[in-house]
Amino acid sequence: MDCNRKITAFLIVAMALLAGSWGASPAAAQKVKSVILATTTSTQDTGLLDVLIPIFEKKTGFMVKTIAVGSGQAMAMGRKGEADVLLVHSPDDEKAFMKAGFGARRRLVMHNDFIIVGPAADPAKIKGTKKSADALKKIAKSESLFVSRGDNSGTHAKEKNLWKAAAVKAEGQKWYQQTGLGMGQTLAVAAEKKGYTLADRGTYLALKKKLGLDILVEGDAKLLNIYHVIELNGKKFPKVNVAGGTAFADFMVAKETQKIIKTFGVEKFGSPLFFPDAGKRVESLGK
């Protein structure tokens, strides 16, 4: 074989190898793939995901792309097949999501609770009120500033249900302001304007030192805050990373992960920010 023919043969082999590594084997390329997690801002703001995700990635080899938005926005992404797995806390919306066939499986992960926080001066005099509905009535009657997320998140959905239970139409009132932001940012706005807001306990505790807001109402059964992990329906969305989504969901309910959730926040705040619930019935929570 002369020199030119050797060079030609070499080039042919090299091109074949490059073609194989670049585009001929998508299945092989997908072995190093990412998992798109759409979740609520509270799991991000508390720092829980900062602890859990590196463990998951090391354990499984999947890389997680986290999109922290409100639960409503997370499920909107799920309805379009733009995520592989959801970690959310808006039970009524989740049930509708599953009924419509967008999710393949929904499992209980953990809970904490919502609290009503506000300035120490407490202009509406709600401190110690047992029922959240009564506290909201006092806020409305005194026309004290209430700062809402207004972002269709799980927290916003809970807040709207509480106003409904209080028989108060808050939207449109001068004393009612919506931020359209996540939990951490909404807490910051409430702190700056010395207003009241509804928050999940985990995010509040994680940011408490920066806020200057006090817990004024807590312990009402209506304030329970429940998180589920939902795997997307691969039959409905062929491009969804079913294996990755399932791996993440399995990880969140695994015993080792649940142990981490149980102790997360104890060292820093003196109490856990979430309570693990895998395998439990929702009806048993908060009892």
C-alpha cells in the first residue's frame, strides 16, 4: 500500500470513529445524562437540596438540573413534559395533575408546617391566635399589610384556601400586596415593609436571622405542609428521562435519605426543618 492509500485508509477509519462517538449512538451518549427536577423554592431556600443532590449524583451517576419555582409552575412544566420529576407541596393540584395522566407515580416524602409571621409590633394583634382563619380576619379588619407570594405556588394555594376559610376577599385590597416571587424573597419584602405573610417553617427558620419577623400564628391543623415526589408519565412524554426521574423519586423515599431529612436543620436551628414521611398515610400526619 503506497503512502497516499495509507493516509486515505487512516482518514476513513478516523472519520468512522468520530461519527460513532458523536452521533451514531445516542443511547450511549444518554448514559451520562441529567435529570431535570422541577421543585418548589422552599426545598432550595432551606438548603435541603444542597445536601441531598450531591449524594444522589454520587450514588447514581445522574446529574440533577434543579429548577426551583412555585409548585404551580413546577406542575405547569410537568404538563408540558419539560421536567423529569417533581418535588412539590400543593396536594389538591397534585391530585388533579395525576388524574389528568401527567404523572406516573406520586409518593409522600415529608412535611413541615406553614406559619403566619409578621413584625414584633403586631398591628393586627394576631399573636397567639389559635385558628389561622381568625388571624386573617384580624389582619383584614385592621387593614394591616399582608404580603402574598401571588405566584401560584403551593404556599400561595394554601394562602388562598385560608382566606376562603376566613370568608375574606383579600385580592384587590390596598393592604394586600403580591410579589410574584419565591418564599425567601417574599419574606424579605414582608420584613422590609413590616407586613405579615404566610411562610413554610423551613424557609423561615433558614432565613430568620436576616428578617426581623416573628412567628405569630402556628399549630393550626390547616397549616400542615405536605411534600410529594412525582415521576412524569413516560408514555405521555417520550422524551422524559424516566430512568432518572424514577431514580430520584426512589432516592427521596429511601431509608438513608429519610434519615438525613429527619436531622436536617437540627444542629443549626435546634429542630428539624422537615419531618420524613415515606410509607406513611397522609391522614396520620401532624398527629
